Amino acid sequence: MMLYIVIAFLWWSILLYLLMGGADYGAGILELLTREGNRAGLKKTAYRAIGPIWEANHMWLIIAVVIIFVGFPDVYSLVSVHLHIPLTIMLMGIIARGTAFTFRNYDAVHDSWHRLYDRIYMYSSFITPMFLGIIAATAISGRIDTDATDFPSGYILNWFNWFPLSVGLFTVCLCGSLAAIFLAGEVPGSDEKWRFIRKAKQMNGLATLFMVLLFVSASLQGIPLFRWLFGNVISLIADVIAAASLAMTWYMIYQSRVKTSRFYAGLMVMSLLISVSYPHFPNIVLLKNGGSLSILDHAAPSATINALGIALLAGSVFILPALVYLIWSFAKKRSVVDEDH
Amino acid sequence: MDDFLAARSQMALSLGFHIIFSCIGMVMPFFMAVSHYLWLRTGNENYKNVTKAWSKGVAIFFATGAVSGTVLSFELGLLWPTFMKHAGPIFGMPFSLEGTAFFIEAIALGFYLYGWDKFNRWFHWLTGVMVGITGIASGILVVAANSWMNSPSGFDFVNGQYLNIDPMKAMFNQGWFSQALHMCIAAFAATGFAVAGIHALMMLRKQNVGFHKASFKISAVFAIVAAFLQPLSGDISAKFVAKSQPAKLAAMEAHFKTDTHVPLIIGGIPDTKKQEVNYAIKLPGVLSWMITGDPAKPVTGLDRILVKDQPPVAVTHYAFQIMVGLGMMMMAIGAIGLAAFFKWRQWLHQPWFLKLFIAATPAGFIAVEAGWTVTEVGRQPWIINGVMRTADAVTPMPGIQYSFYLFTAVYVTLSIVVVFLLKRQIQMVPVIYDKPQLNPAL
Ligand code: HDD
Ligand code: HEM
Ligand code: HEM
């Protein structure tokens, strides 16, 4: 029982990281795709909207990692060994993005250094979600080779191939469109709002493109993605909800109810995550030799799982109200400030 | 460089980097809260400026601390997968509680940094205090995880299997209290002296004296109190080490032969081949007395430890000497500081007094790094004391040295940038906070 609670927490942390951390990275991705002249406005909007909660947004990743290394140590150590290189690149992205974000907002002097911070911030906002996508895709792509005898097949070829790369790019576009939809609701002027909506559209288009690439590469590499996503009832329902949410997102945007559209965008991501994670549950790592790591069989001993579950439940009693209050109160204060402008 | 050495060096580098930021993240919120409180109570603008200036510094340090911590939580697996595979479920309890502490800390920091003039003044102040409390809590928890590596408990090790796991017992292992206490005090001492030193420098340069004097007083008081407590808690730690890790204690003291009336060795150059220490000051019987309470009682030396289980003596010994030496020095400076605060207040403006504190700026952090070297190198060759060898825990992936070079480059660059930003922050004080000095006598 407790094991399922822990797994639920893990799943939610991943989802929330994808949504909140994703929107956070997305702001940097949008900046990268914005013309130099328009960047200053975007930077200000993003800072105002994300500043107070950005630290909290990234806590979901830490929670997820802690759950994995305490509760599912076999998964943690296997993935750490075989995906050492993409994990390291992702860590570099996390370091660069977190520090550059802070430096550019807190450096007391405004001079040419800021151009450097901005650069680093934008590129690392792109790299980090890209590699998160690559890592997640590799885990389920059945290419991790625990019996490899040479370096490339043990540590590189498992992740460096088309399927993970296209999942990575898809993740990037997802983050970008989440950010655009989120930020469109944060700006007062309709000009600015439409700029974000145009960005959201572009990101959606690109995401579709990479989705096609993703299916093609999956079928070329023998990954049963199609069967996973459409071969069972739960995934099918989730797919339908995802498609409907996408439609609703755009409907709401054109009804000028941008804040409502956020809800549907979130629902879409959630359904997508259900659709991909359900079919191979409880296996979360698939190996080349046909083996797999099931999170039910490879969980820590029950004493640990019980303690972890209690810690998570107790923690959420403190965290959730505080987090909701944080988001709510700054959202409220922001609208007050907007009226002053 | 072989992979094993590279992995150890990378771990040491990452932790040595992170610990600086975590000390500051634990302690600065308290300095801010005091200064913020004084502002709310007295209305003195200097305190408001100090609080705001510090909070900007804290934002920079916090972000760097958070990313370096995130990196660590992956690095444990990237470098020591075998260790984590077995240890994760046992010593994971503090980490899972720490997650909550971090989260609340990040939320409270969001309120504090972005909440100026937006919330009730005392609610805003309280969120600052919360940042400090949760920071200390996460420090205590993570040190409890480390002390488990030194004094493992909460499981039975039978035929290479880890059975009967009890995460609570593992968290409250025998070492957690002495180590967490010593670490928390160390954080206050290190951060206190560093901050006091920087503001003393600005006072010496006669820049915004009111501002820097307010900052100096707050940080120096914390530093002095911590400097007096530190040796006391160090003594508790040493007694614990003697009981649980005799090999570490012997290496710290370069104590080769088990004997009674063992002298306390100060300084000196250990010669591991001849098993003696040259050029040292030896206080007869003092080590026996400190550890056992009786100068005539024996203390285990390295001769009772199998050679393959002995930690590197020289590094551990030097690091211990550095930590204790700096601790004594900080206490002496603390005594002079006390005299200045309570009796000879004119000293506070005299260059020699300020120079003393300027000289002590890095002392606490050097002691912290040295102390961790004692703890970690002194535990070698074990990653889990007496249970798992470090060499058996390392990742099978080849080429770790490139990863080490990469991390070194990144951390060196980051350190430079952080120092550079801090300098700019301080340079900007006259520009941003150029208010008339309401109360220069403060
Ligand atoms: C400001 C920093 C500072 C200062 C002045 C001191 N220490 Fe320390 N010491 C630390 C900072 C530190 C530390 C970095 O915080 C360590 C590393 C691990 C730990 O828990 O604390 C530590 C570890 C540590 C250990 C090893 C604990 C273990 O491995 O479990 C001992 C025996 C001492 N200390 C003893 C002392 C003594 C006798 C001091 C006398 C002045 C002293 N320390 C001053
Ligand atoms: C909870 C906190 C900590 C944990 C879980 C931890 C864990 C580890 C691990 C797994 C290793 C590698 C294996 C080994 O060499 O024993 C290591 C080594 C090391 N750590 Fe720690 N550590 C902690 C705190 C620190 C801190 C704060 C420092 C600060 C300087 C530090 C300094 C070192 C050093 C110098 C080594 C290398 C020792 C050697 O290989 O000779 N550690 N630590
Ligand atoms: C003795 C060593 C350590 C101490 C005293 C310590 C303490 C702290 C503190 C006080 C923070 C709060 C961040 C800040 O205010 O700057 C922090 C951040 C963090 N630490 Fe450590 N830490 C230590 C070692 C470790 C280790 C070994 C890990 C990895 C498993 C780790 C993981 C983290 C993480 C993930 C964060 C970021 C959370 C945040 O943003 O608040 N720490 N650490």
C-alpha cells in the first residue's frame, strides 16, 4: 500500500516538474527564439512572473531524485551508471541555468556582463529539458545494455540515437509552449499577449513535427510506442483527453480566456504522461537484453518504503498549503501592481 | 589520474564547494533576521539597508547552493552507484525529510526576497526566520546522513547482505548529535568571521561607516559566540571519534603506538615509515586524559589497525591541526572582540582591531574544509565505516577524470563569478544606499 503512495508521489513530482520546471525552462527557450530587440520585455515579464517561485519549481526534481534513490536504489544506480554522460550534461545545464538566472537578476551593476548571463541562461534553458527528455526516453527505449563490453555501446549509443533525441526536442517544445501560454496570461497589453500566443503556436507546431519524428524513429528502432499509446484502454482515454485539452486550450485562447487555457494545457501534459507511463508500468527501465526494472519488484525494503511514505505525506501537509499560498499571493499582488502601471 | 582517484577528487570538490554555500545559506538568514528586527524596532535606515544588501547576497548564494546541492544528489549515484544501491534505503530517511525542509526553505525565500512592502511587516520578517530555521534543519539532517557513514547503524550486515533495515535508527546513529552540533556551530563561526571581516575592511576604508558598522556588529557577535562554543563541541566530537573510529583518531593525532600516558601532539611532521612524528610539541599524557579522563589510560594507536584498514595519516593529521589551530585563533580573536564590545569600545574604530578581523575573514571556512577533510579522509579506506570499502563503491564507467576536469572548470569559474558579483554588490553600497547616516554612533 505504502509503496503505491510512494509511487504516486514520484509520478506527481515528475508531472509537476514537467509543468512548473518546464514552464520555467520554457521562458528561457522563448527568449532564445525571440529577436534581440524584444528580449528585454520578455525578460522582465518572465522575471516578474517566475521570480518568487522559481526555486520552488525546481524542488520537484530533487524530490523525485530523493524518492528514487531512497525507494528504488536499483533503478537509481543502474541509470546513474549507464546514463552517466547525459546526466552530467543535464547537471551542467542545471548549474548554468540556475546561476545565470540569479546572476542576471541580482548583479548590482548593469553592463556587458549581462549579455553573457543572458546567453548562458538561454542556452542552458534549452539543453536541460532536452537532456531530461533524452534520459526519460532512453530509460524506456530498451537500449540500455548492461552486458556491453565496449565504451560506446555501454555509455553512448544507448542515448545517442534518434528516438531519445526527438523526445528531447519534443520536451523542449512542450516547455516552450507551456511557458508561452503561462506568460500570455501575465502581461497586461494585448500586443504583448499576442506575441506570446504566436510563440505558443509556433511551439505547438514544432512539437507536432517532433512528435512525427518521434514516432518514425520509434518504429525504425523497434520501440512499440504505437502499441503503448494506442493499444490499451487507459492510454486511449488519456490520448482522447489530451487531444481534447489541446483543442480546449486554443479555444480558450481565442476566447481571450488565457488563464483558463493554462488549466487545459496542464491537463494535456498530465494526460500525455499517463498515456506513456501506464502501458509499461510497473517497468520503468527497459534493458537491451529484454530484462526490465519494475518499480514494484525493485523497491527498497518495506521499512524504508513506509518511512519514506510517511515522510512524504507529512511533508506535503506543510508544503502544499505554503506553496499554494505563495503562488496565490504573488498572483494577486501582481495584478495589483499591473493596475498601478 | 585513475578513475577511482578522479571519482574521489570530484566528490571532494563538489562537497567542498557546496559546503561553503550551505554554511552561508544556513546562517545568513539569521543575520538578516536580526538586522531586519532592529530596523523594524528602531526605524534606523542603516539596518534596513544592511538587510536589503544582505538579502541580495543571500539570493546569489542560495541559488548557487541549490544547484550545487542538486548536482550532489545526482553525483552520489554517478560516482558511487554501488554505495547508493545498498546505502540509499538505509540512510535515506534524513534525505527524504530534507526534501521537505528544502521545499519550505525555497517557498519562504520566495516570500522573503520578493515580499518587501507587499505583506504584513512581521509576516515578512517571519518568512526570513523560516528560511534560517529550515536551512539549519536541512544541515542537521544531511550531516546525520554523513555521520551514518562514520558510525553505521540501523541494519544487520550478514554475508554481504543488508538486512533488518531500520531507517529511524540509521538516522539517529550514535554520531548524529555530536557531528550536527559541531557542524552548525562551525557554520555560524565561518560565516560570521567571513562577513565581519568584509565589513571590517570597508570600515577601515571609511566607506559608509554607519552601514558597515551595523553589519559588522551583528556578524561579529554571532562569530564570537560560535568561536567560544566550537572547541567545546569539538571535544565532544573527538571523544565520539575515539569510541567509534579509533583509526581516524589515531590518524588525526598521528598516534602510531598504542600506549598509556599518550601525549597530545601539536603540529609536527608525521613519518609513516619510521612511525614517529618529528618537530612536534608533545604535551605528555594529555591525549589520554582528554579521551578517557585519565592520563594513565591507553589510547589505541595505528599499530592495532590492519595496514589495509588505515587511513592516510599525513593528510588527516595536517587537516586536524589546521582546524584546531584556526579554532584556537578564532577564539582568541573572539576574546579581543568581547573586550571591545563590553569594555574598550574605542577599539572598534582602531585599525589594528579591524585588521585582526580582516585577517580572520577566511579562517572559519578554511577550518570547515579542513574539518571535513578530517572526517572524510580519516574514514578511508571505508565509505561505510567497517562495512563497505570506497574502492568497491565506485562507478564502473571509465574516463571519470574527464568528468572531474569538467566539474573543476565549472566550479572554479563559478567561484570566481560569485566573488566578482559579491565585490560588485559591495561596491554598489554607496550608490544604492547613499542615505545620510542618521546615527553614525550606532
Ligand atoms: C569553523 C570551523 C571549525 C572549527 C574552528 C573547529 N572545527 Fe572541528 N570540524 C568542523 C569545523 C570546525 C567541521 C567542518 O564542521 C567538521 C567536519 C565534520 C563535522 O561534523 O564537523 C569538523 C569535524 C571535527 C572532528 C571529526 C568528527 C568526525 O569525524 O566525526 C573532530 C574530532 C573535531 N572537528 C574537533 C575539533 C576540535 C577539537 C576543535 C577545536 C578548536 C575544532 N574541531 C574546531
Ligand atoms: C552529508 C554529507 C556528506 C556525504 C553524504 C558525503 C559522502 C561522501 C562520499 C560518498 C565520498 C566518497 C567516498 C569516500 O572517499 O569516502 C566522500 C568523500 C569525500 N568527501 Fe564527503 N560527504 C559529505 C560531506 C562532505 C563535506 C561537506 C566535505 C567538505 C569538504 C566532504 C569532503 C570529502 C572529501 C575530502 C572526500 C574524499 C576523501 C577521500 O577519498 O580520501 N564530504 N564523501
Ligand atoms: C555536510 C554537508 C552538507 C550540509 C551542511 C548541507 C546543507 C545544505 C543547506 C543548508 C542547503 C540549503 C541551500 C542554501 O541555503 O544555500 C543545502 C542545499 C542543498 N543540498 Fe546540501 N548540505 C550538505 C551536503 C549535501 C549532500 C551530500 C547532498 C546530496 C545528496 C546535498 C543536497 C542538497 C540539495 C539538493 C540542496 C538544494 C536544495 C535547496 O535549494 O534548498 N547536500 N544543503
